[in-house]
Amino acid sequence: MKTMFTFLVFIFLFETAQSQEIDATLSGNTSSEGLSVKNLSGSTLFRVNGLGNVGIGTTSPLDKLHIADPNQVYIRFSNTSSGVYSVWANHSLTPWIGTITANDFAIVTNFQFRLRVTSSGDVAIGTLTPAAMLDVNGTMNVSGEVSMTAMDVSFYAYNSVADVSGSTSSLKVEFDGVRHNDGSNYDATLDRFVAPVSGVYYFSAGVEFLNLTNGTRVLLSFYKGGIQHVRFAGGYANTSNDYQIFSGSAVIKLNAGEYIEVFAFLGSGIPNFNGSTNGTVTYFSGHRLY
């Protein structure tokens, strides 16, 4: 026979303890020779071939450890003291590695944490405590495009008709027309922009007034949450019964759900705003910076 097994069994008995060692020596060192452990029905539980490869669920292991199963394969590591369980799994068509308990998972090199996934799903690179879904502490090099749908926040609204907005000298400017509204965050009914996420935003606005009295003081302000936040334009009318535009811009930090409106103030008289169906005069626009 080309393959011959020689089993040397050594049993050592001591007064305080006993141990058993089994040596299995193969006559060859190829994948065809091997040592198999079977159950009572004759099915192979695992096999070690002459190359030193170990197969569980297969009699022809291709690597140092080869596990095969027609269904799902799990390798489980358990810490019985802490109750932490980690798993390598070949689950259906999606292999995965991680924990099955509410614990973080990390990738380590040189005994240092390089990437950490918290139990809540946040990913940290270069830090142990991510402050966002992805938190990178270090320099990133991106050779392709970065697509961030949360940055797709932009709008342009305008006043479509000339109108008198009310009966007092300080009033919110109406913008009933919309050219574009990426992200649908401008509310044309309430004439306000509502921040979808926390961030820093850029806003600009221009208001064309009708029939101002010469020397009338004009102020335009962005209101944040119904409270004056910043004056972005102002001056005095330099002629009477004419069209005059006041415009400006501001960078404003907003929390998710906070809103911005445009208010106008006249030193005397009632604001009368000009409008146009093509949106070229009284307008309000903005976008997210970061």
C-alpha cells in the first residue's frame, strides 16, 4: 500500500493526573494521504492530509484550514467572562465578520486600532470615539468623485407680482415663486427656508421697492427662527416714486429644523415690493456650504 498509517499511542498515568497523547505518522506527505476522524455512522468529522491542511466538512482541504458546509458556516469566538461573541460567517451570498453582541468591532495592525465600528454602526478611522457615522482623524486622499446627497441643498425663490405686504413698516417679504428647490427645503407657503441638516449655509436676497420717498431708511434682515439674526442690506432711498433694489448676503450656521426668513424695515411708510414672473427682481436664494 502506498499509504500506511502508524499510530503510536502513549498513555501516561500519574497519581495526581493523567494525560493522553496520540501521534499519527503518515508514510507520505501529499494531499492523498491523511488522517480522518469519523463518527459512528462513518461520516468524516474532520481530516488532516499529508500537506498539513485541515478540512472540516470536506475531505480535500485546499488551505491550512478549510471549512465547508452546504448551508451556512460560522466560526464563533466566545469570551465567557465578558459575554462578548465575535463571528466569522459565510451567510448565504454575503460573507461577513463581526460581533453578535452589542460590542464594538475593530481592525488592528501592529497591535494598534486602525478602524473601529461601534455597536451603533458608526465608523472611526484614526480615532476611537466617532462623532458621526463616518469620522476620519487624518488626511484623506480621494482620487474619484465624492457624492454627498446631504449637500444637495439649494433653492431660488422670488416674488412673482408687485404687492403691498401689509400695514406696518417691518414685514416679512413674500417669495411665492420658485425657480428651483433642490432638496425641497424652501417652503413657498410660509416663505421660509428650513435646514434639513445641521450645517453652515449661504443666503442672498434682493428686494426691489416701489414708490419710496426720498431719504426713507431701508433695512433688510435675515430672521432665524422668527428672531432677527443679521442685517444684510440697508441704506436710504435717493429718489421718490421709483424702483430701488437693496440686496446682500450672509453665511449662517443652522441646526436641523431651524428656518430663515427675509424681513424688510422702512423708516416710514409701508413696504411695497416689486415682483416679476421671471423672478429677476425680488428674490431669496441659498445653498448649504458644509
